[in-house]
Amino acid sequence: MSILTVENVSHDYGGRTILENASFRLLNGEHVGLVGANGEGKSTFLNIITGKLMPDAGNVEWCKRITTGYLDQHTVLEKGRRIRDVLRDAFKHMYELELEMMAIYERMGEVEEKELATLMDDVSEIQTTLEHHGFYMIDAKIEEVANGLGLGDIGLDKDVSELSGGQRTKVLLTKLLLESPMILILDEPTNYLDVEHIEWLKSFLKNYENSFILVSHDIPFLNDVTNVIYHIENAELTRYKGDYEQFQRMYNLKKNQTQQAYEKQQKEIQKLETFIAKNKARVATTNMAKSRQKQLDKMDIIEKVRDKVKPVFVFKEARASSRFVVEAKELVIGYGEPLTKPLDIVLERGQKVALRGVNGLGKSTLLKTLLGILPPVSGKVHLGDYLSPGYFEQESSRENKNTAIEEIWQQYPSMTNQEVRAALAKCGLTNEHITSLMRVLSGGENAKVRLCKLMLQEVNWLVLDEPTNHLDADAKEELQRALKAFNGTVLLVSHEPEFYESWVTDVWNVEDWTTKIV
């Protein structure tokens, strides 16, 4: 049975066709991966099926009485509320039933016997519903899922306004999983999750009895949990049965077959056009030429396979730094409250280091402290000579009102319009992206603009905080190649071991330094 049916949906944005006559169906129990390059329209499609965005044409029809849950990373968490309070919201309807039951109990002492029997039936029905849905085990259920995603390490009584980006994502995801909707809609759920918690989520989704639609650029994760792939490319939506690896094989086969058919047809067209040109003027052969022209006119023209422009990343290298890039003595980091034991850190020129460890232990804080953006709680940081650091922040400011082209110009005002456009195009951005506001770009497009800004700077020390979040497979592969080729020093935070394991010289585990219980 089809739970969700999308028929002939089309949508344009800023003069650009995002979806054209797109159709989609979700069957009960299907685990769908929605894939495509950055900016192809995956988030737009999710916004359309969840009713946040009206399509220009087409229909979206959900099966009746279906409950859906959407992981929206832009949800605002209200200051003053504890993590536990937010997670309990997943059971809001059950708490409301409990309040209704308590109100009925209060009325029982004021009614006649006939009405009392009705109220007793109501109470019994509510009690059965609460017990059936595990209402009296809610706190245990919250603890179980929260611990699975690492919220227990943070503390469920912590104010949500004090959370990092990764911790915030964990809260939203935990609440969604606790709601246990019939359809899960997950937009890049592994962003900001640690390796062990990605594994927990992978196991959860593999065993999820209901359906889900998942957008992710984490290919191993996607491959392990999906059984249907929908691919968005050039405004078209195509369904493939199987996991991501099976999709890749079928997609490449289809692409090669289309290319071969295109080339064969082009030769046939050229042959017909040559014959027509030679014979249309001669009386003896004009009828044959007309026949060939009719044959040509009736031909269903095959479009040439359009390959997506792949980004090219190259970091400009400044002169070499001194041997020691960073030397930290008795360093304690944190925001007032210490996050680490006293550390002695030495980072040498040419070292490429990945920082790993669960969220909330201070990976981003360490980067900012070493760069001098944050003061240490105690201890000292000594930076080497001739340093030219380049810093990629984990999250872009939501208050940014610049367009992509203005974002580059603001830092490099001497560049011409053509030079800025060429630099952004090299990073895989189209003209539509270049003139769009930073805050309306997809996560991947936004990251490419910020990477472009970094690549225009001469650097000998790259400090990168989760640079692969939101990047599509091609961009991730190219960034990996560029970092391998970079001759300077790299300090990287990443939750994707498969991205960095083949080229880093060292891995530092923050869990070895923390003052928290891990």
C-alpha cells in the first residue's frame, strides 16, 4: 500500500527549475534514501511533502491517519528548558490524556451514580491507552534512547540554550525517535553525530519497522540502512530498488546505455542530414530526400547525458611556518567551566591531525582556543612564527544577509565580478547559487562558498571544524584529495573516519583529555 503518493510535482525557484514532473511513492516498510548532488532539490522535496512549501504544480497525497516526524535542524529550542523537558514533549499527547484522567477523577465525587458509570468507563479507556503505549515507562524509554545518542553524557537536566550544534541535533533526533512516528523524515541526521552514536542510529534504522525517507551524504551509513533509492538529477526524480551500491551500478549502466544510444542516434542524424542536403535539389532524388526528412522529423531525439560540474579544490600555500606551529603548556579549555585536564600539546609543521571524540567534550573549543579566538581557562598557548592560519567554522551564521558573491567580495574587495564568479564556479556553484543569499543556500552550497573563501587565502595551517557536513560525495572526495595534496599543517575535526584515515599523520582523542565521564 502506498503511504505517500507524489504525482507530477514541479517547482521553480529564482528562475531555476528544481523539480519537473517529479513522481514518488512510499510503500509501507520502505527505507528510502533520497540522494543527489548539493543544490539538486532534496531539501526542497522534503519541504514539499511535509507541506512547508507549495509546489507550482502536481499533487501530494498522504494516506489517512498517518503520523510523520521530520528532523528539521533549524528548529528553535527554547531557552530555560531542560533537555529532559524537550524529550518529554515527544509524549505530550499522553501527558494530556493523564491530565484528562485526573480531571475525571476529581469530577467523580460530584456526579450521580448513572454519570459515574460513564466516567468510570472513560477512565478505564484512558488507563488502557496509557498502559498500552508504555506511559508508565516513559522515563526509562527516554533514558534508553538518550543514552544511545549520547545525551546521557551531557546530562538531561542541562539547559538547551547551552548546547553545541551537535548536541542540539542529538536532542532533536532523540525527541523524534521517541515520538516513533509511522513515517520518519530525516535530513542529514548523522551531521554532528559521533562515530559510536552513528552506529547506534544505524542499528535503530535497520530495525525500524515503519517507513522512513533519509537524506544523507554519509554513503556507508546510507548503504547500510536503505532498500530503495530516489535520485534527483537535472530536476528529475528516479526510483531505484536496492541499496546505494545497487543504485550506483544501475545508474552508471543506465547512463552508459543512454550515452551509447545518443552517439548512435547522432551518427544516424548526421547520415540523414547529409543525404537530404545532397539530394533535395535533384528532381530524380527529391522524393527520397523528403522521405528521409520525414524520418528525421519523427525521430524521438535522445538528449546528451549532462555530467554535473564537479568542484575543484586547491588551497593556496603561504611560505612555510616555523617548525613548531603550536606549543601549549598546562592548557585547560572551556567556557568558564574546565572541559579538559591540563594539556601539553605540540603541533609541528607538516603534521595532519584529526581530532575525534564524542560531542560536547571541547573539540571546537580547542580549535578556537589554539587560534586565540577564545581565552584558555588556564595555561598558555604559544604560536609559531610565520603562521598563516585558515579557519573553517562548523556552522555558518544564520544572521548572514550576504549573497554568495557578496560573501567573497566582503573579504576580497579587490577581486572583479568575473574573478569572484570564476572562483565560486570552480567550487561547483552555478550562477543561481552565486546570486542567492547565503542563508537560503542548501547546507552543501553554503559550505562550498565558505571553502571558496578559504581557498582564496594564502595559508600554511588549515583548521577545519567538520568541513564534510552537508558536502555531497563528489565534493567530499575532492576535499579529501586537496587536503592530501596540501603541504602545510592540518588540524581537523571530523566524525567520518573514512574521510581522514588514509591521509592524516595523527589522531588525537579528546576523550583522553576530558574532565567529564565518557
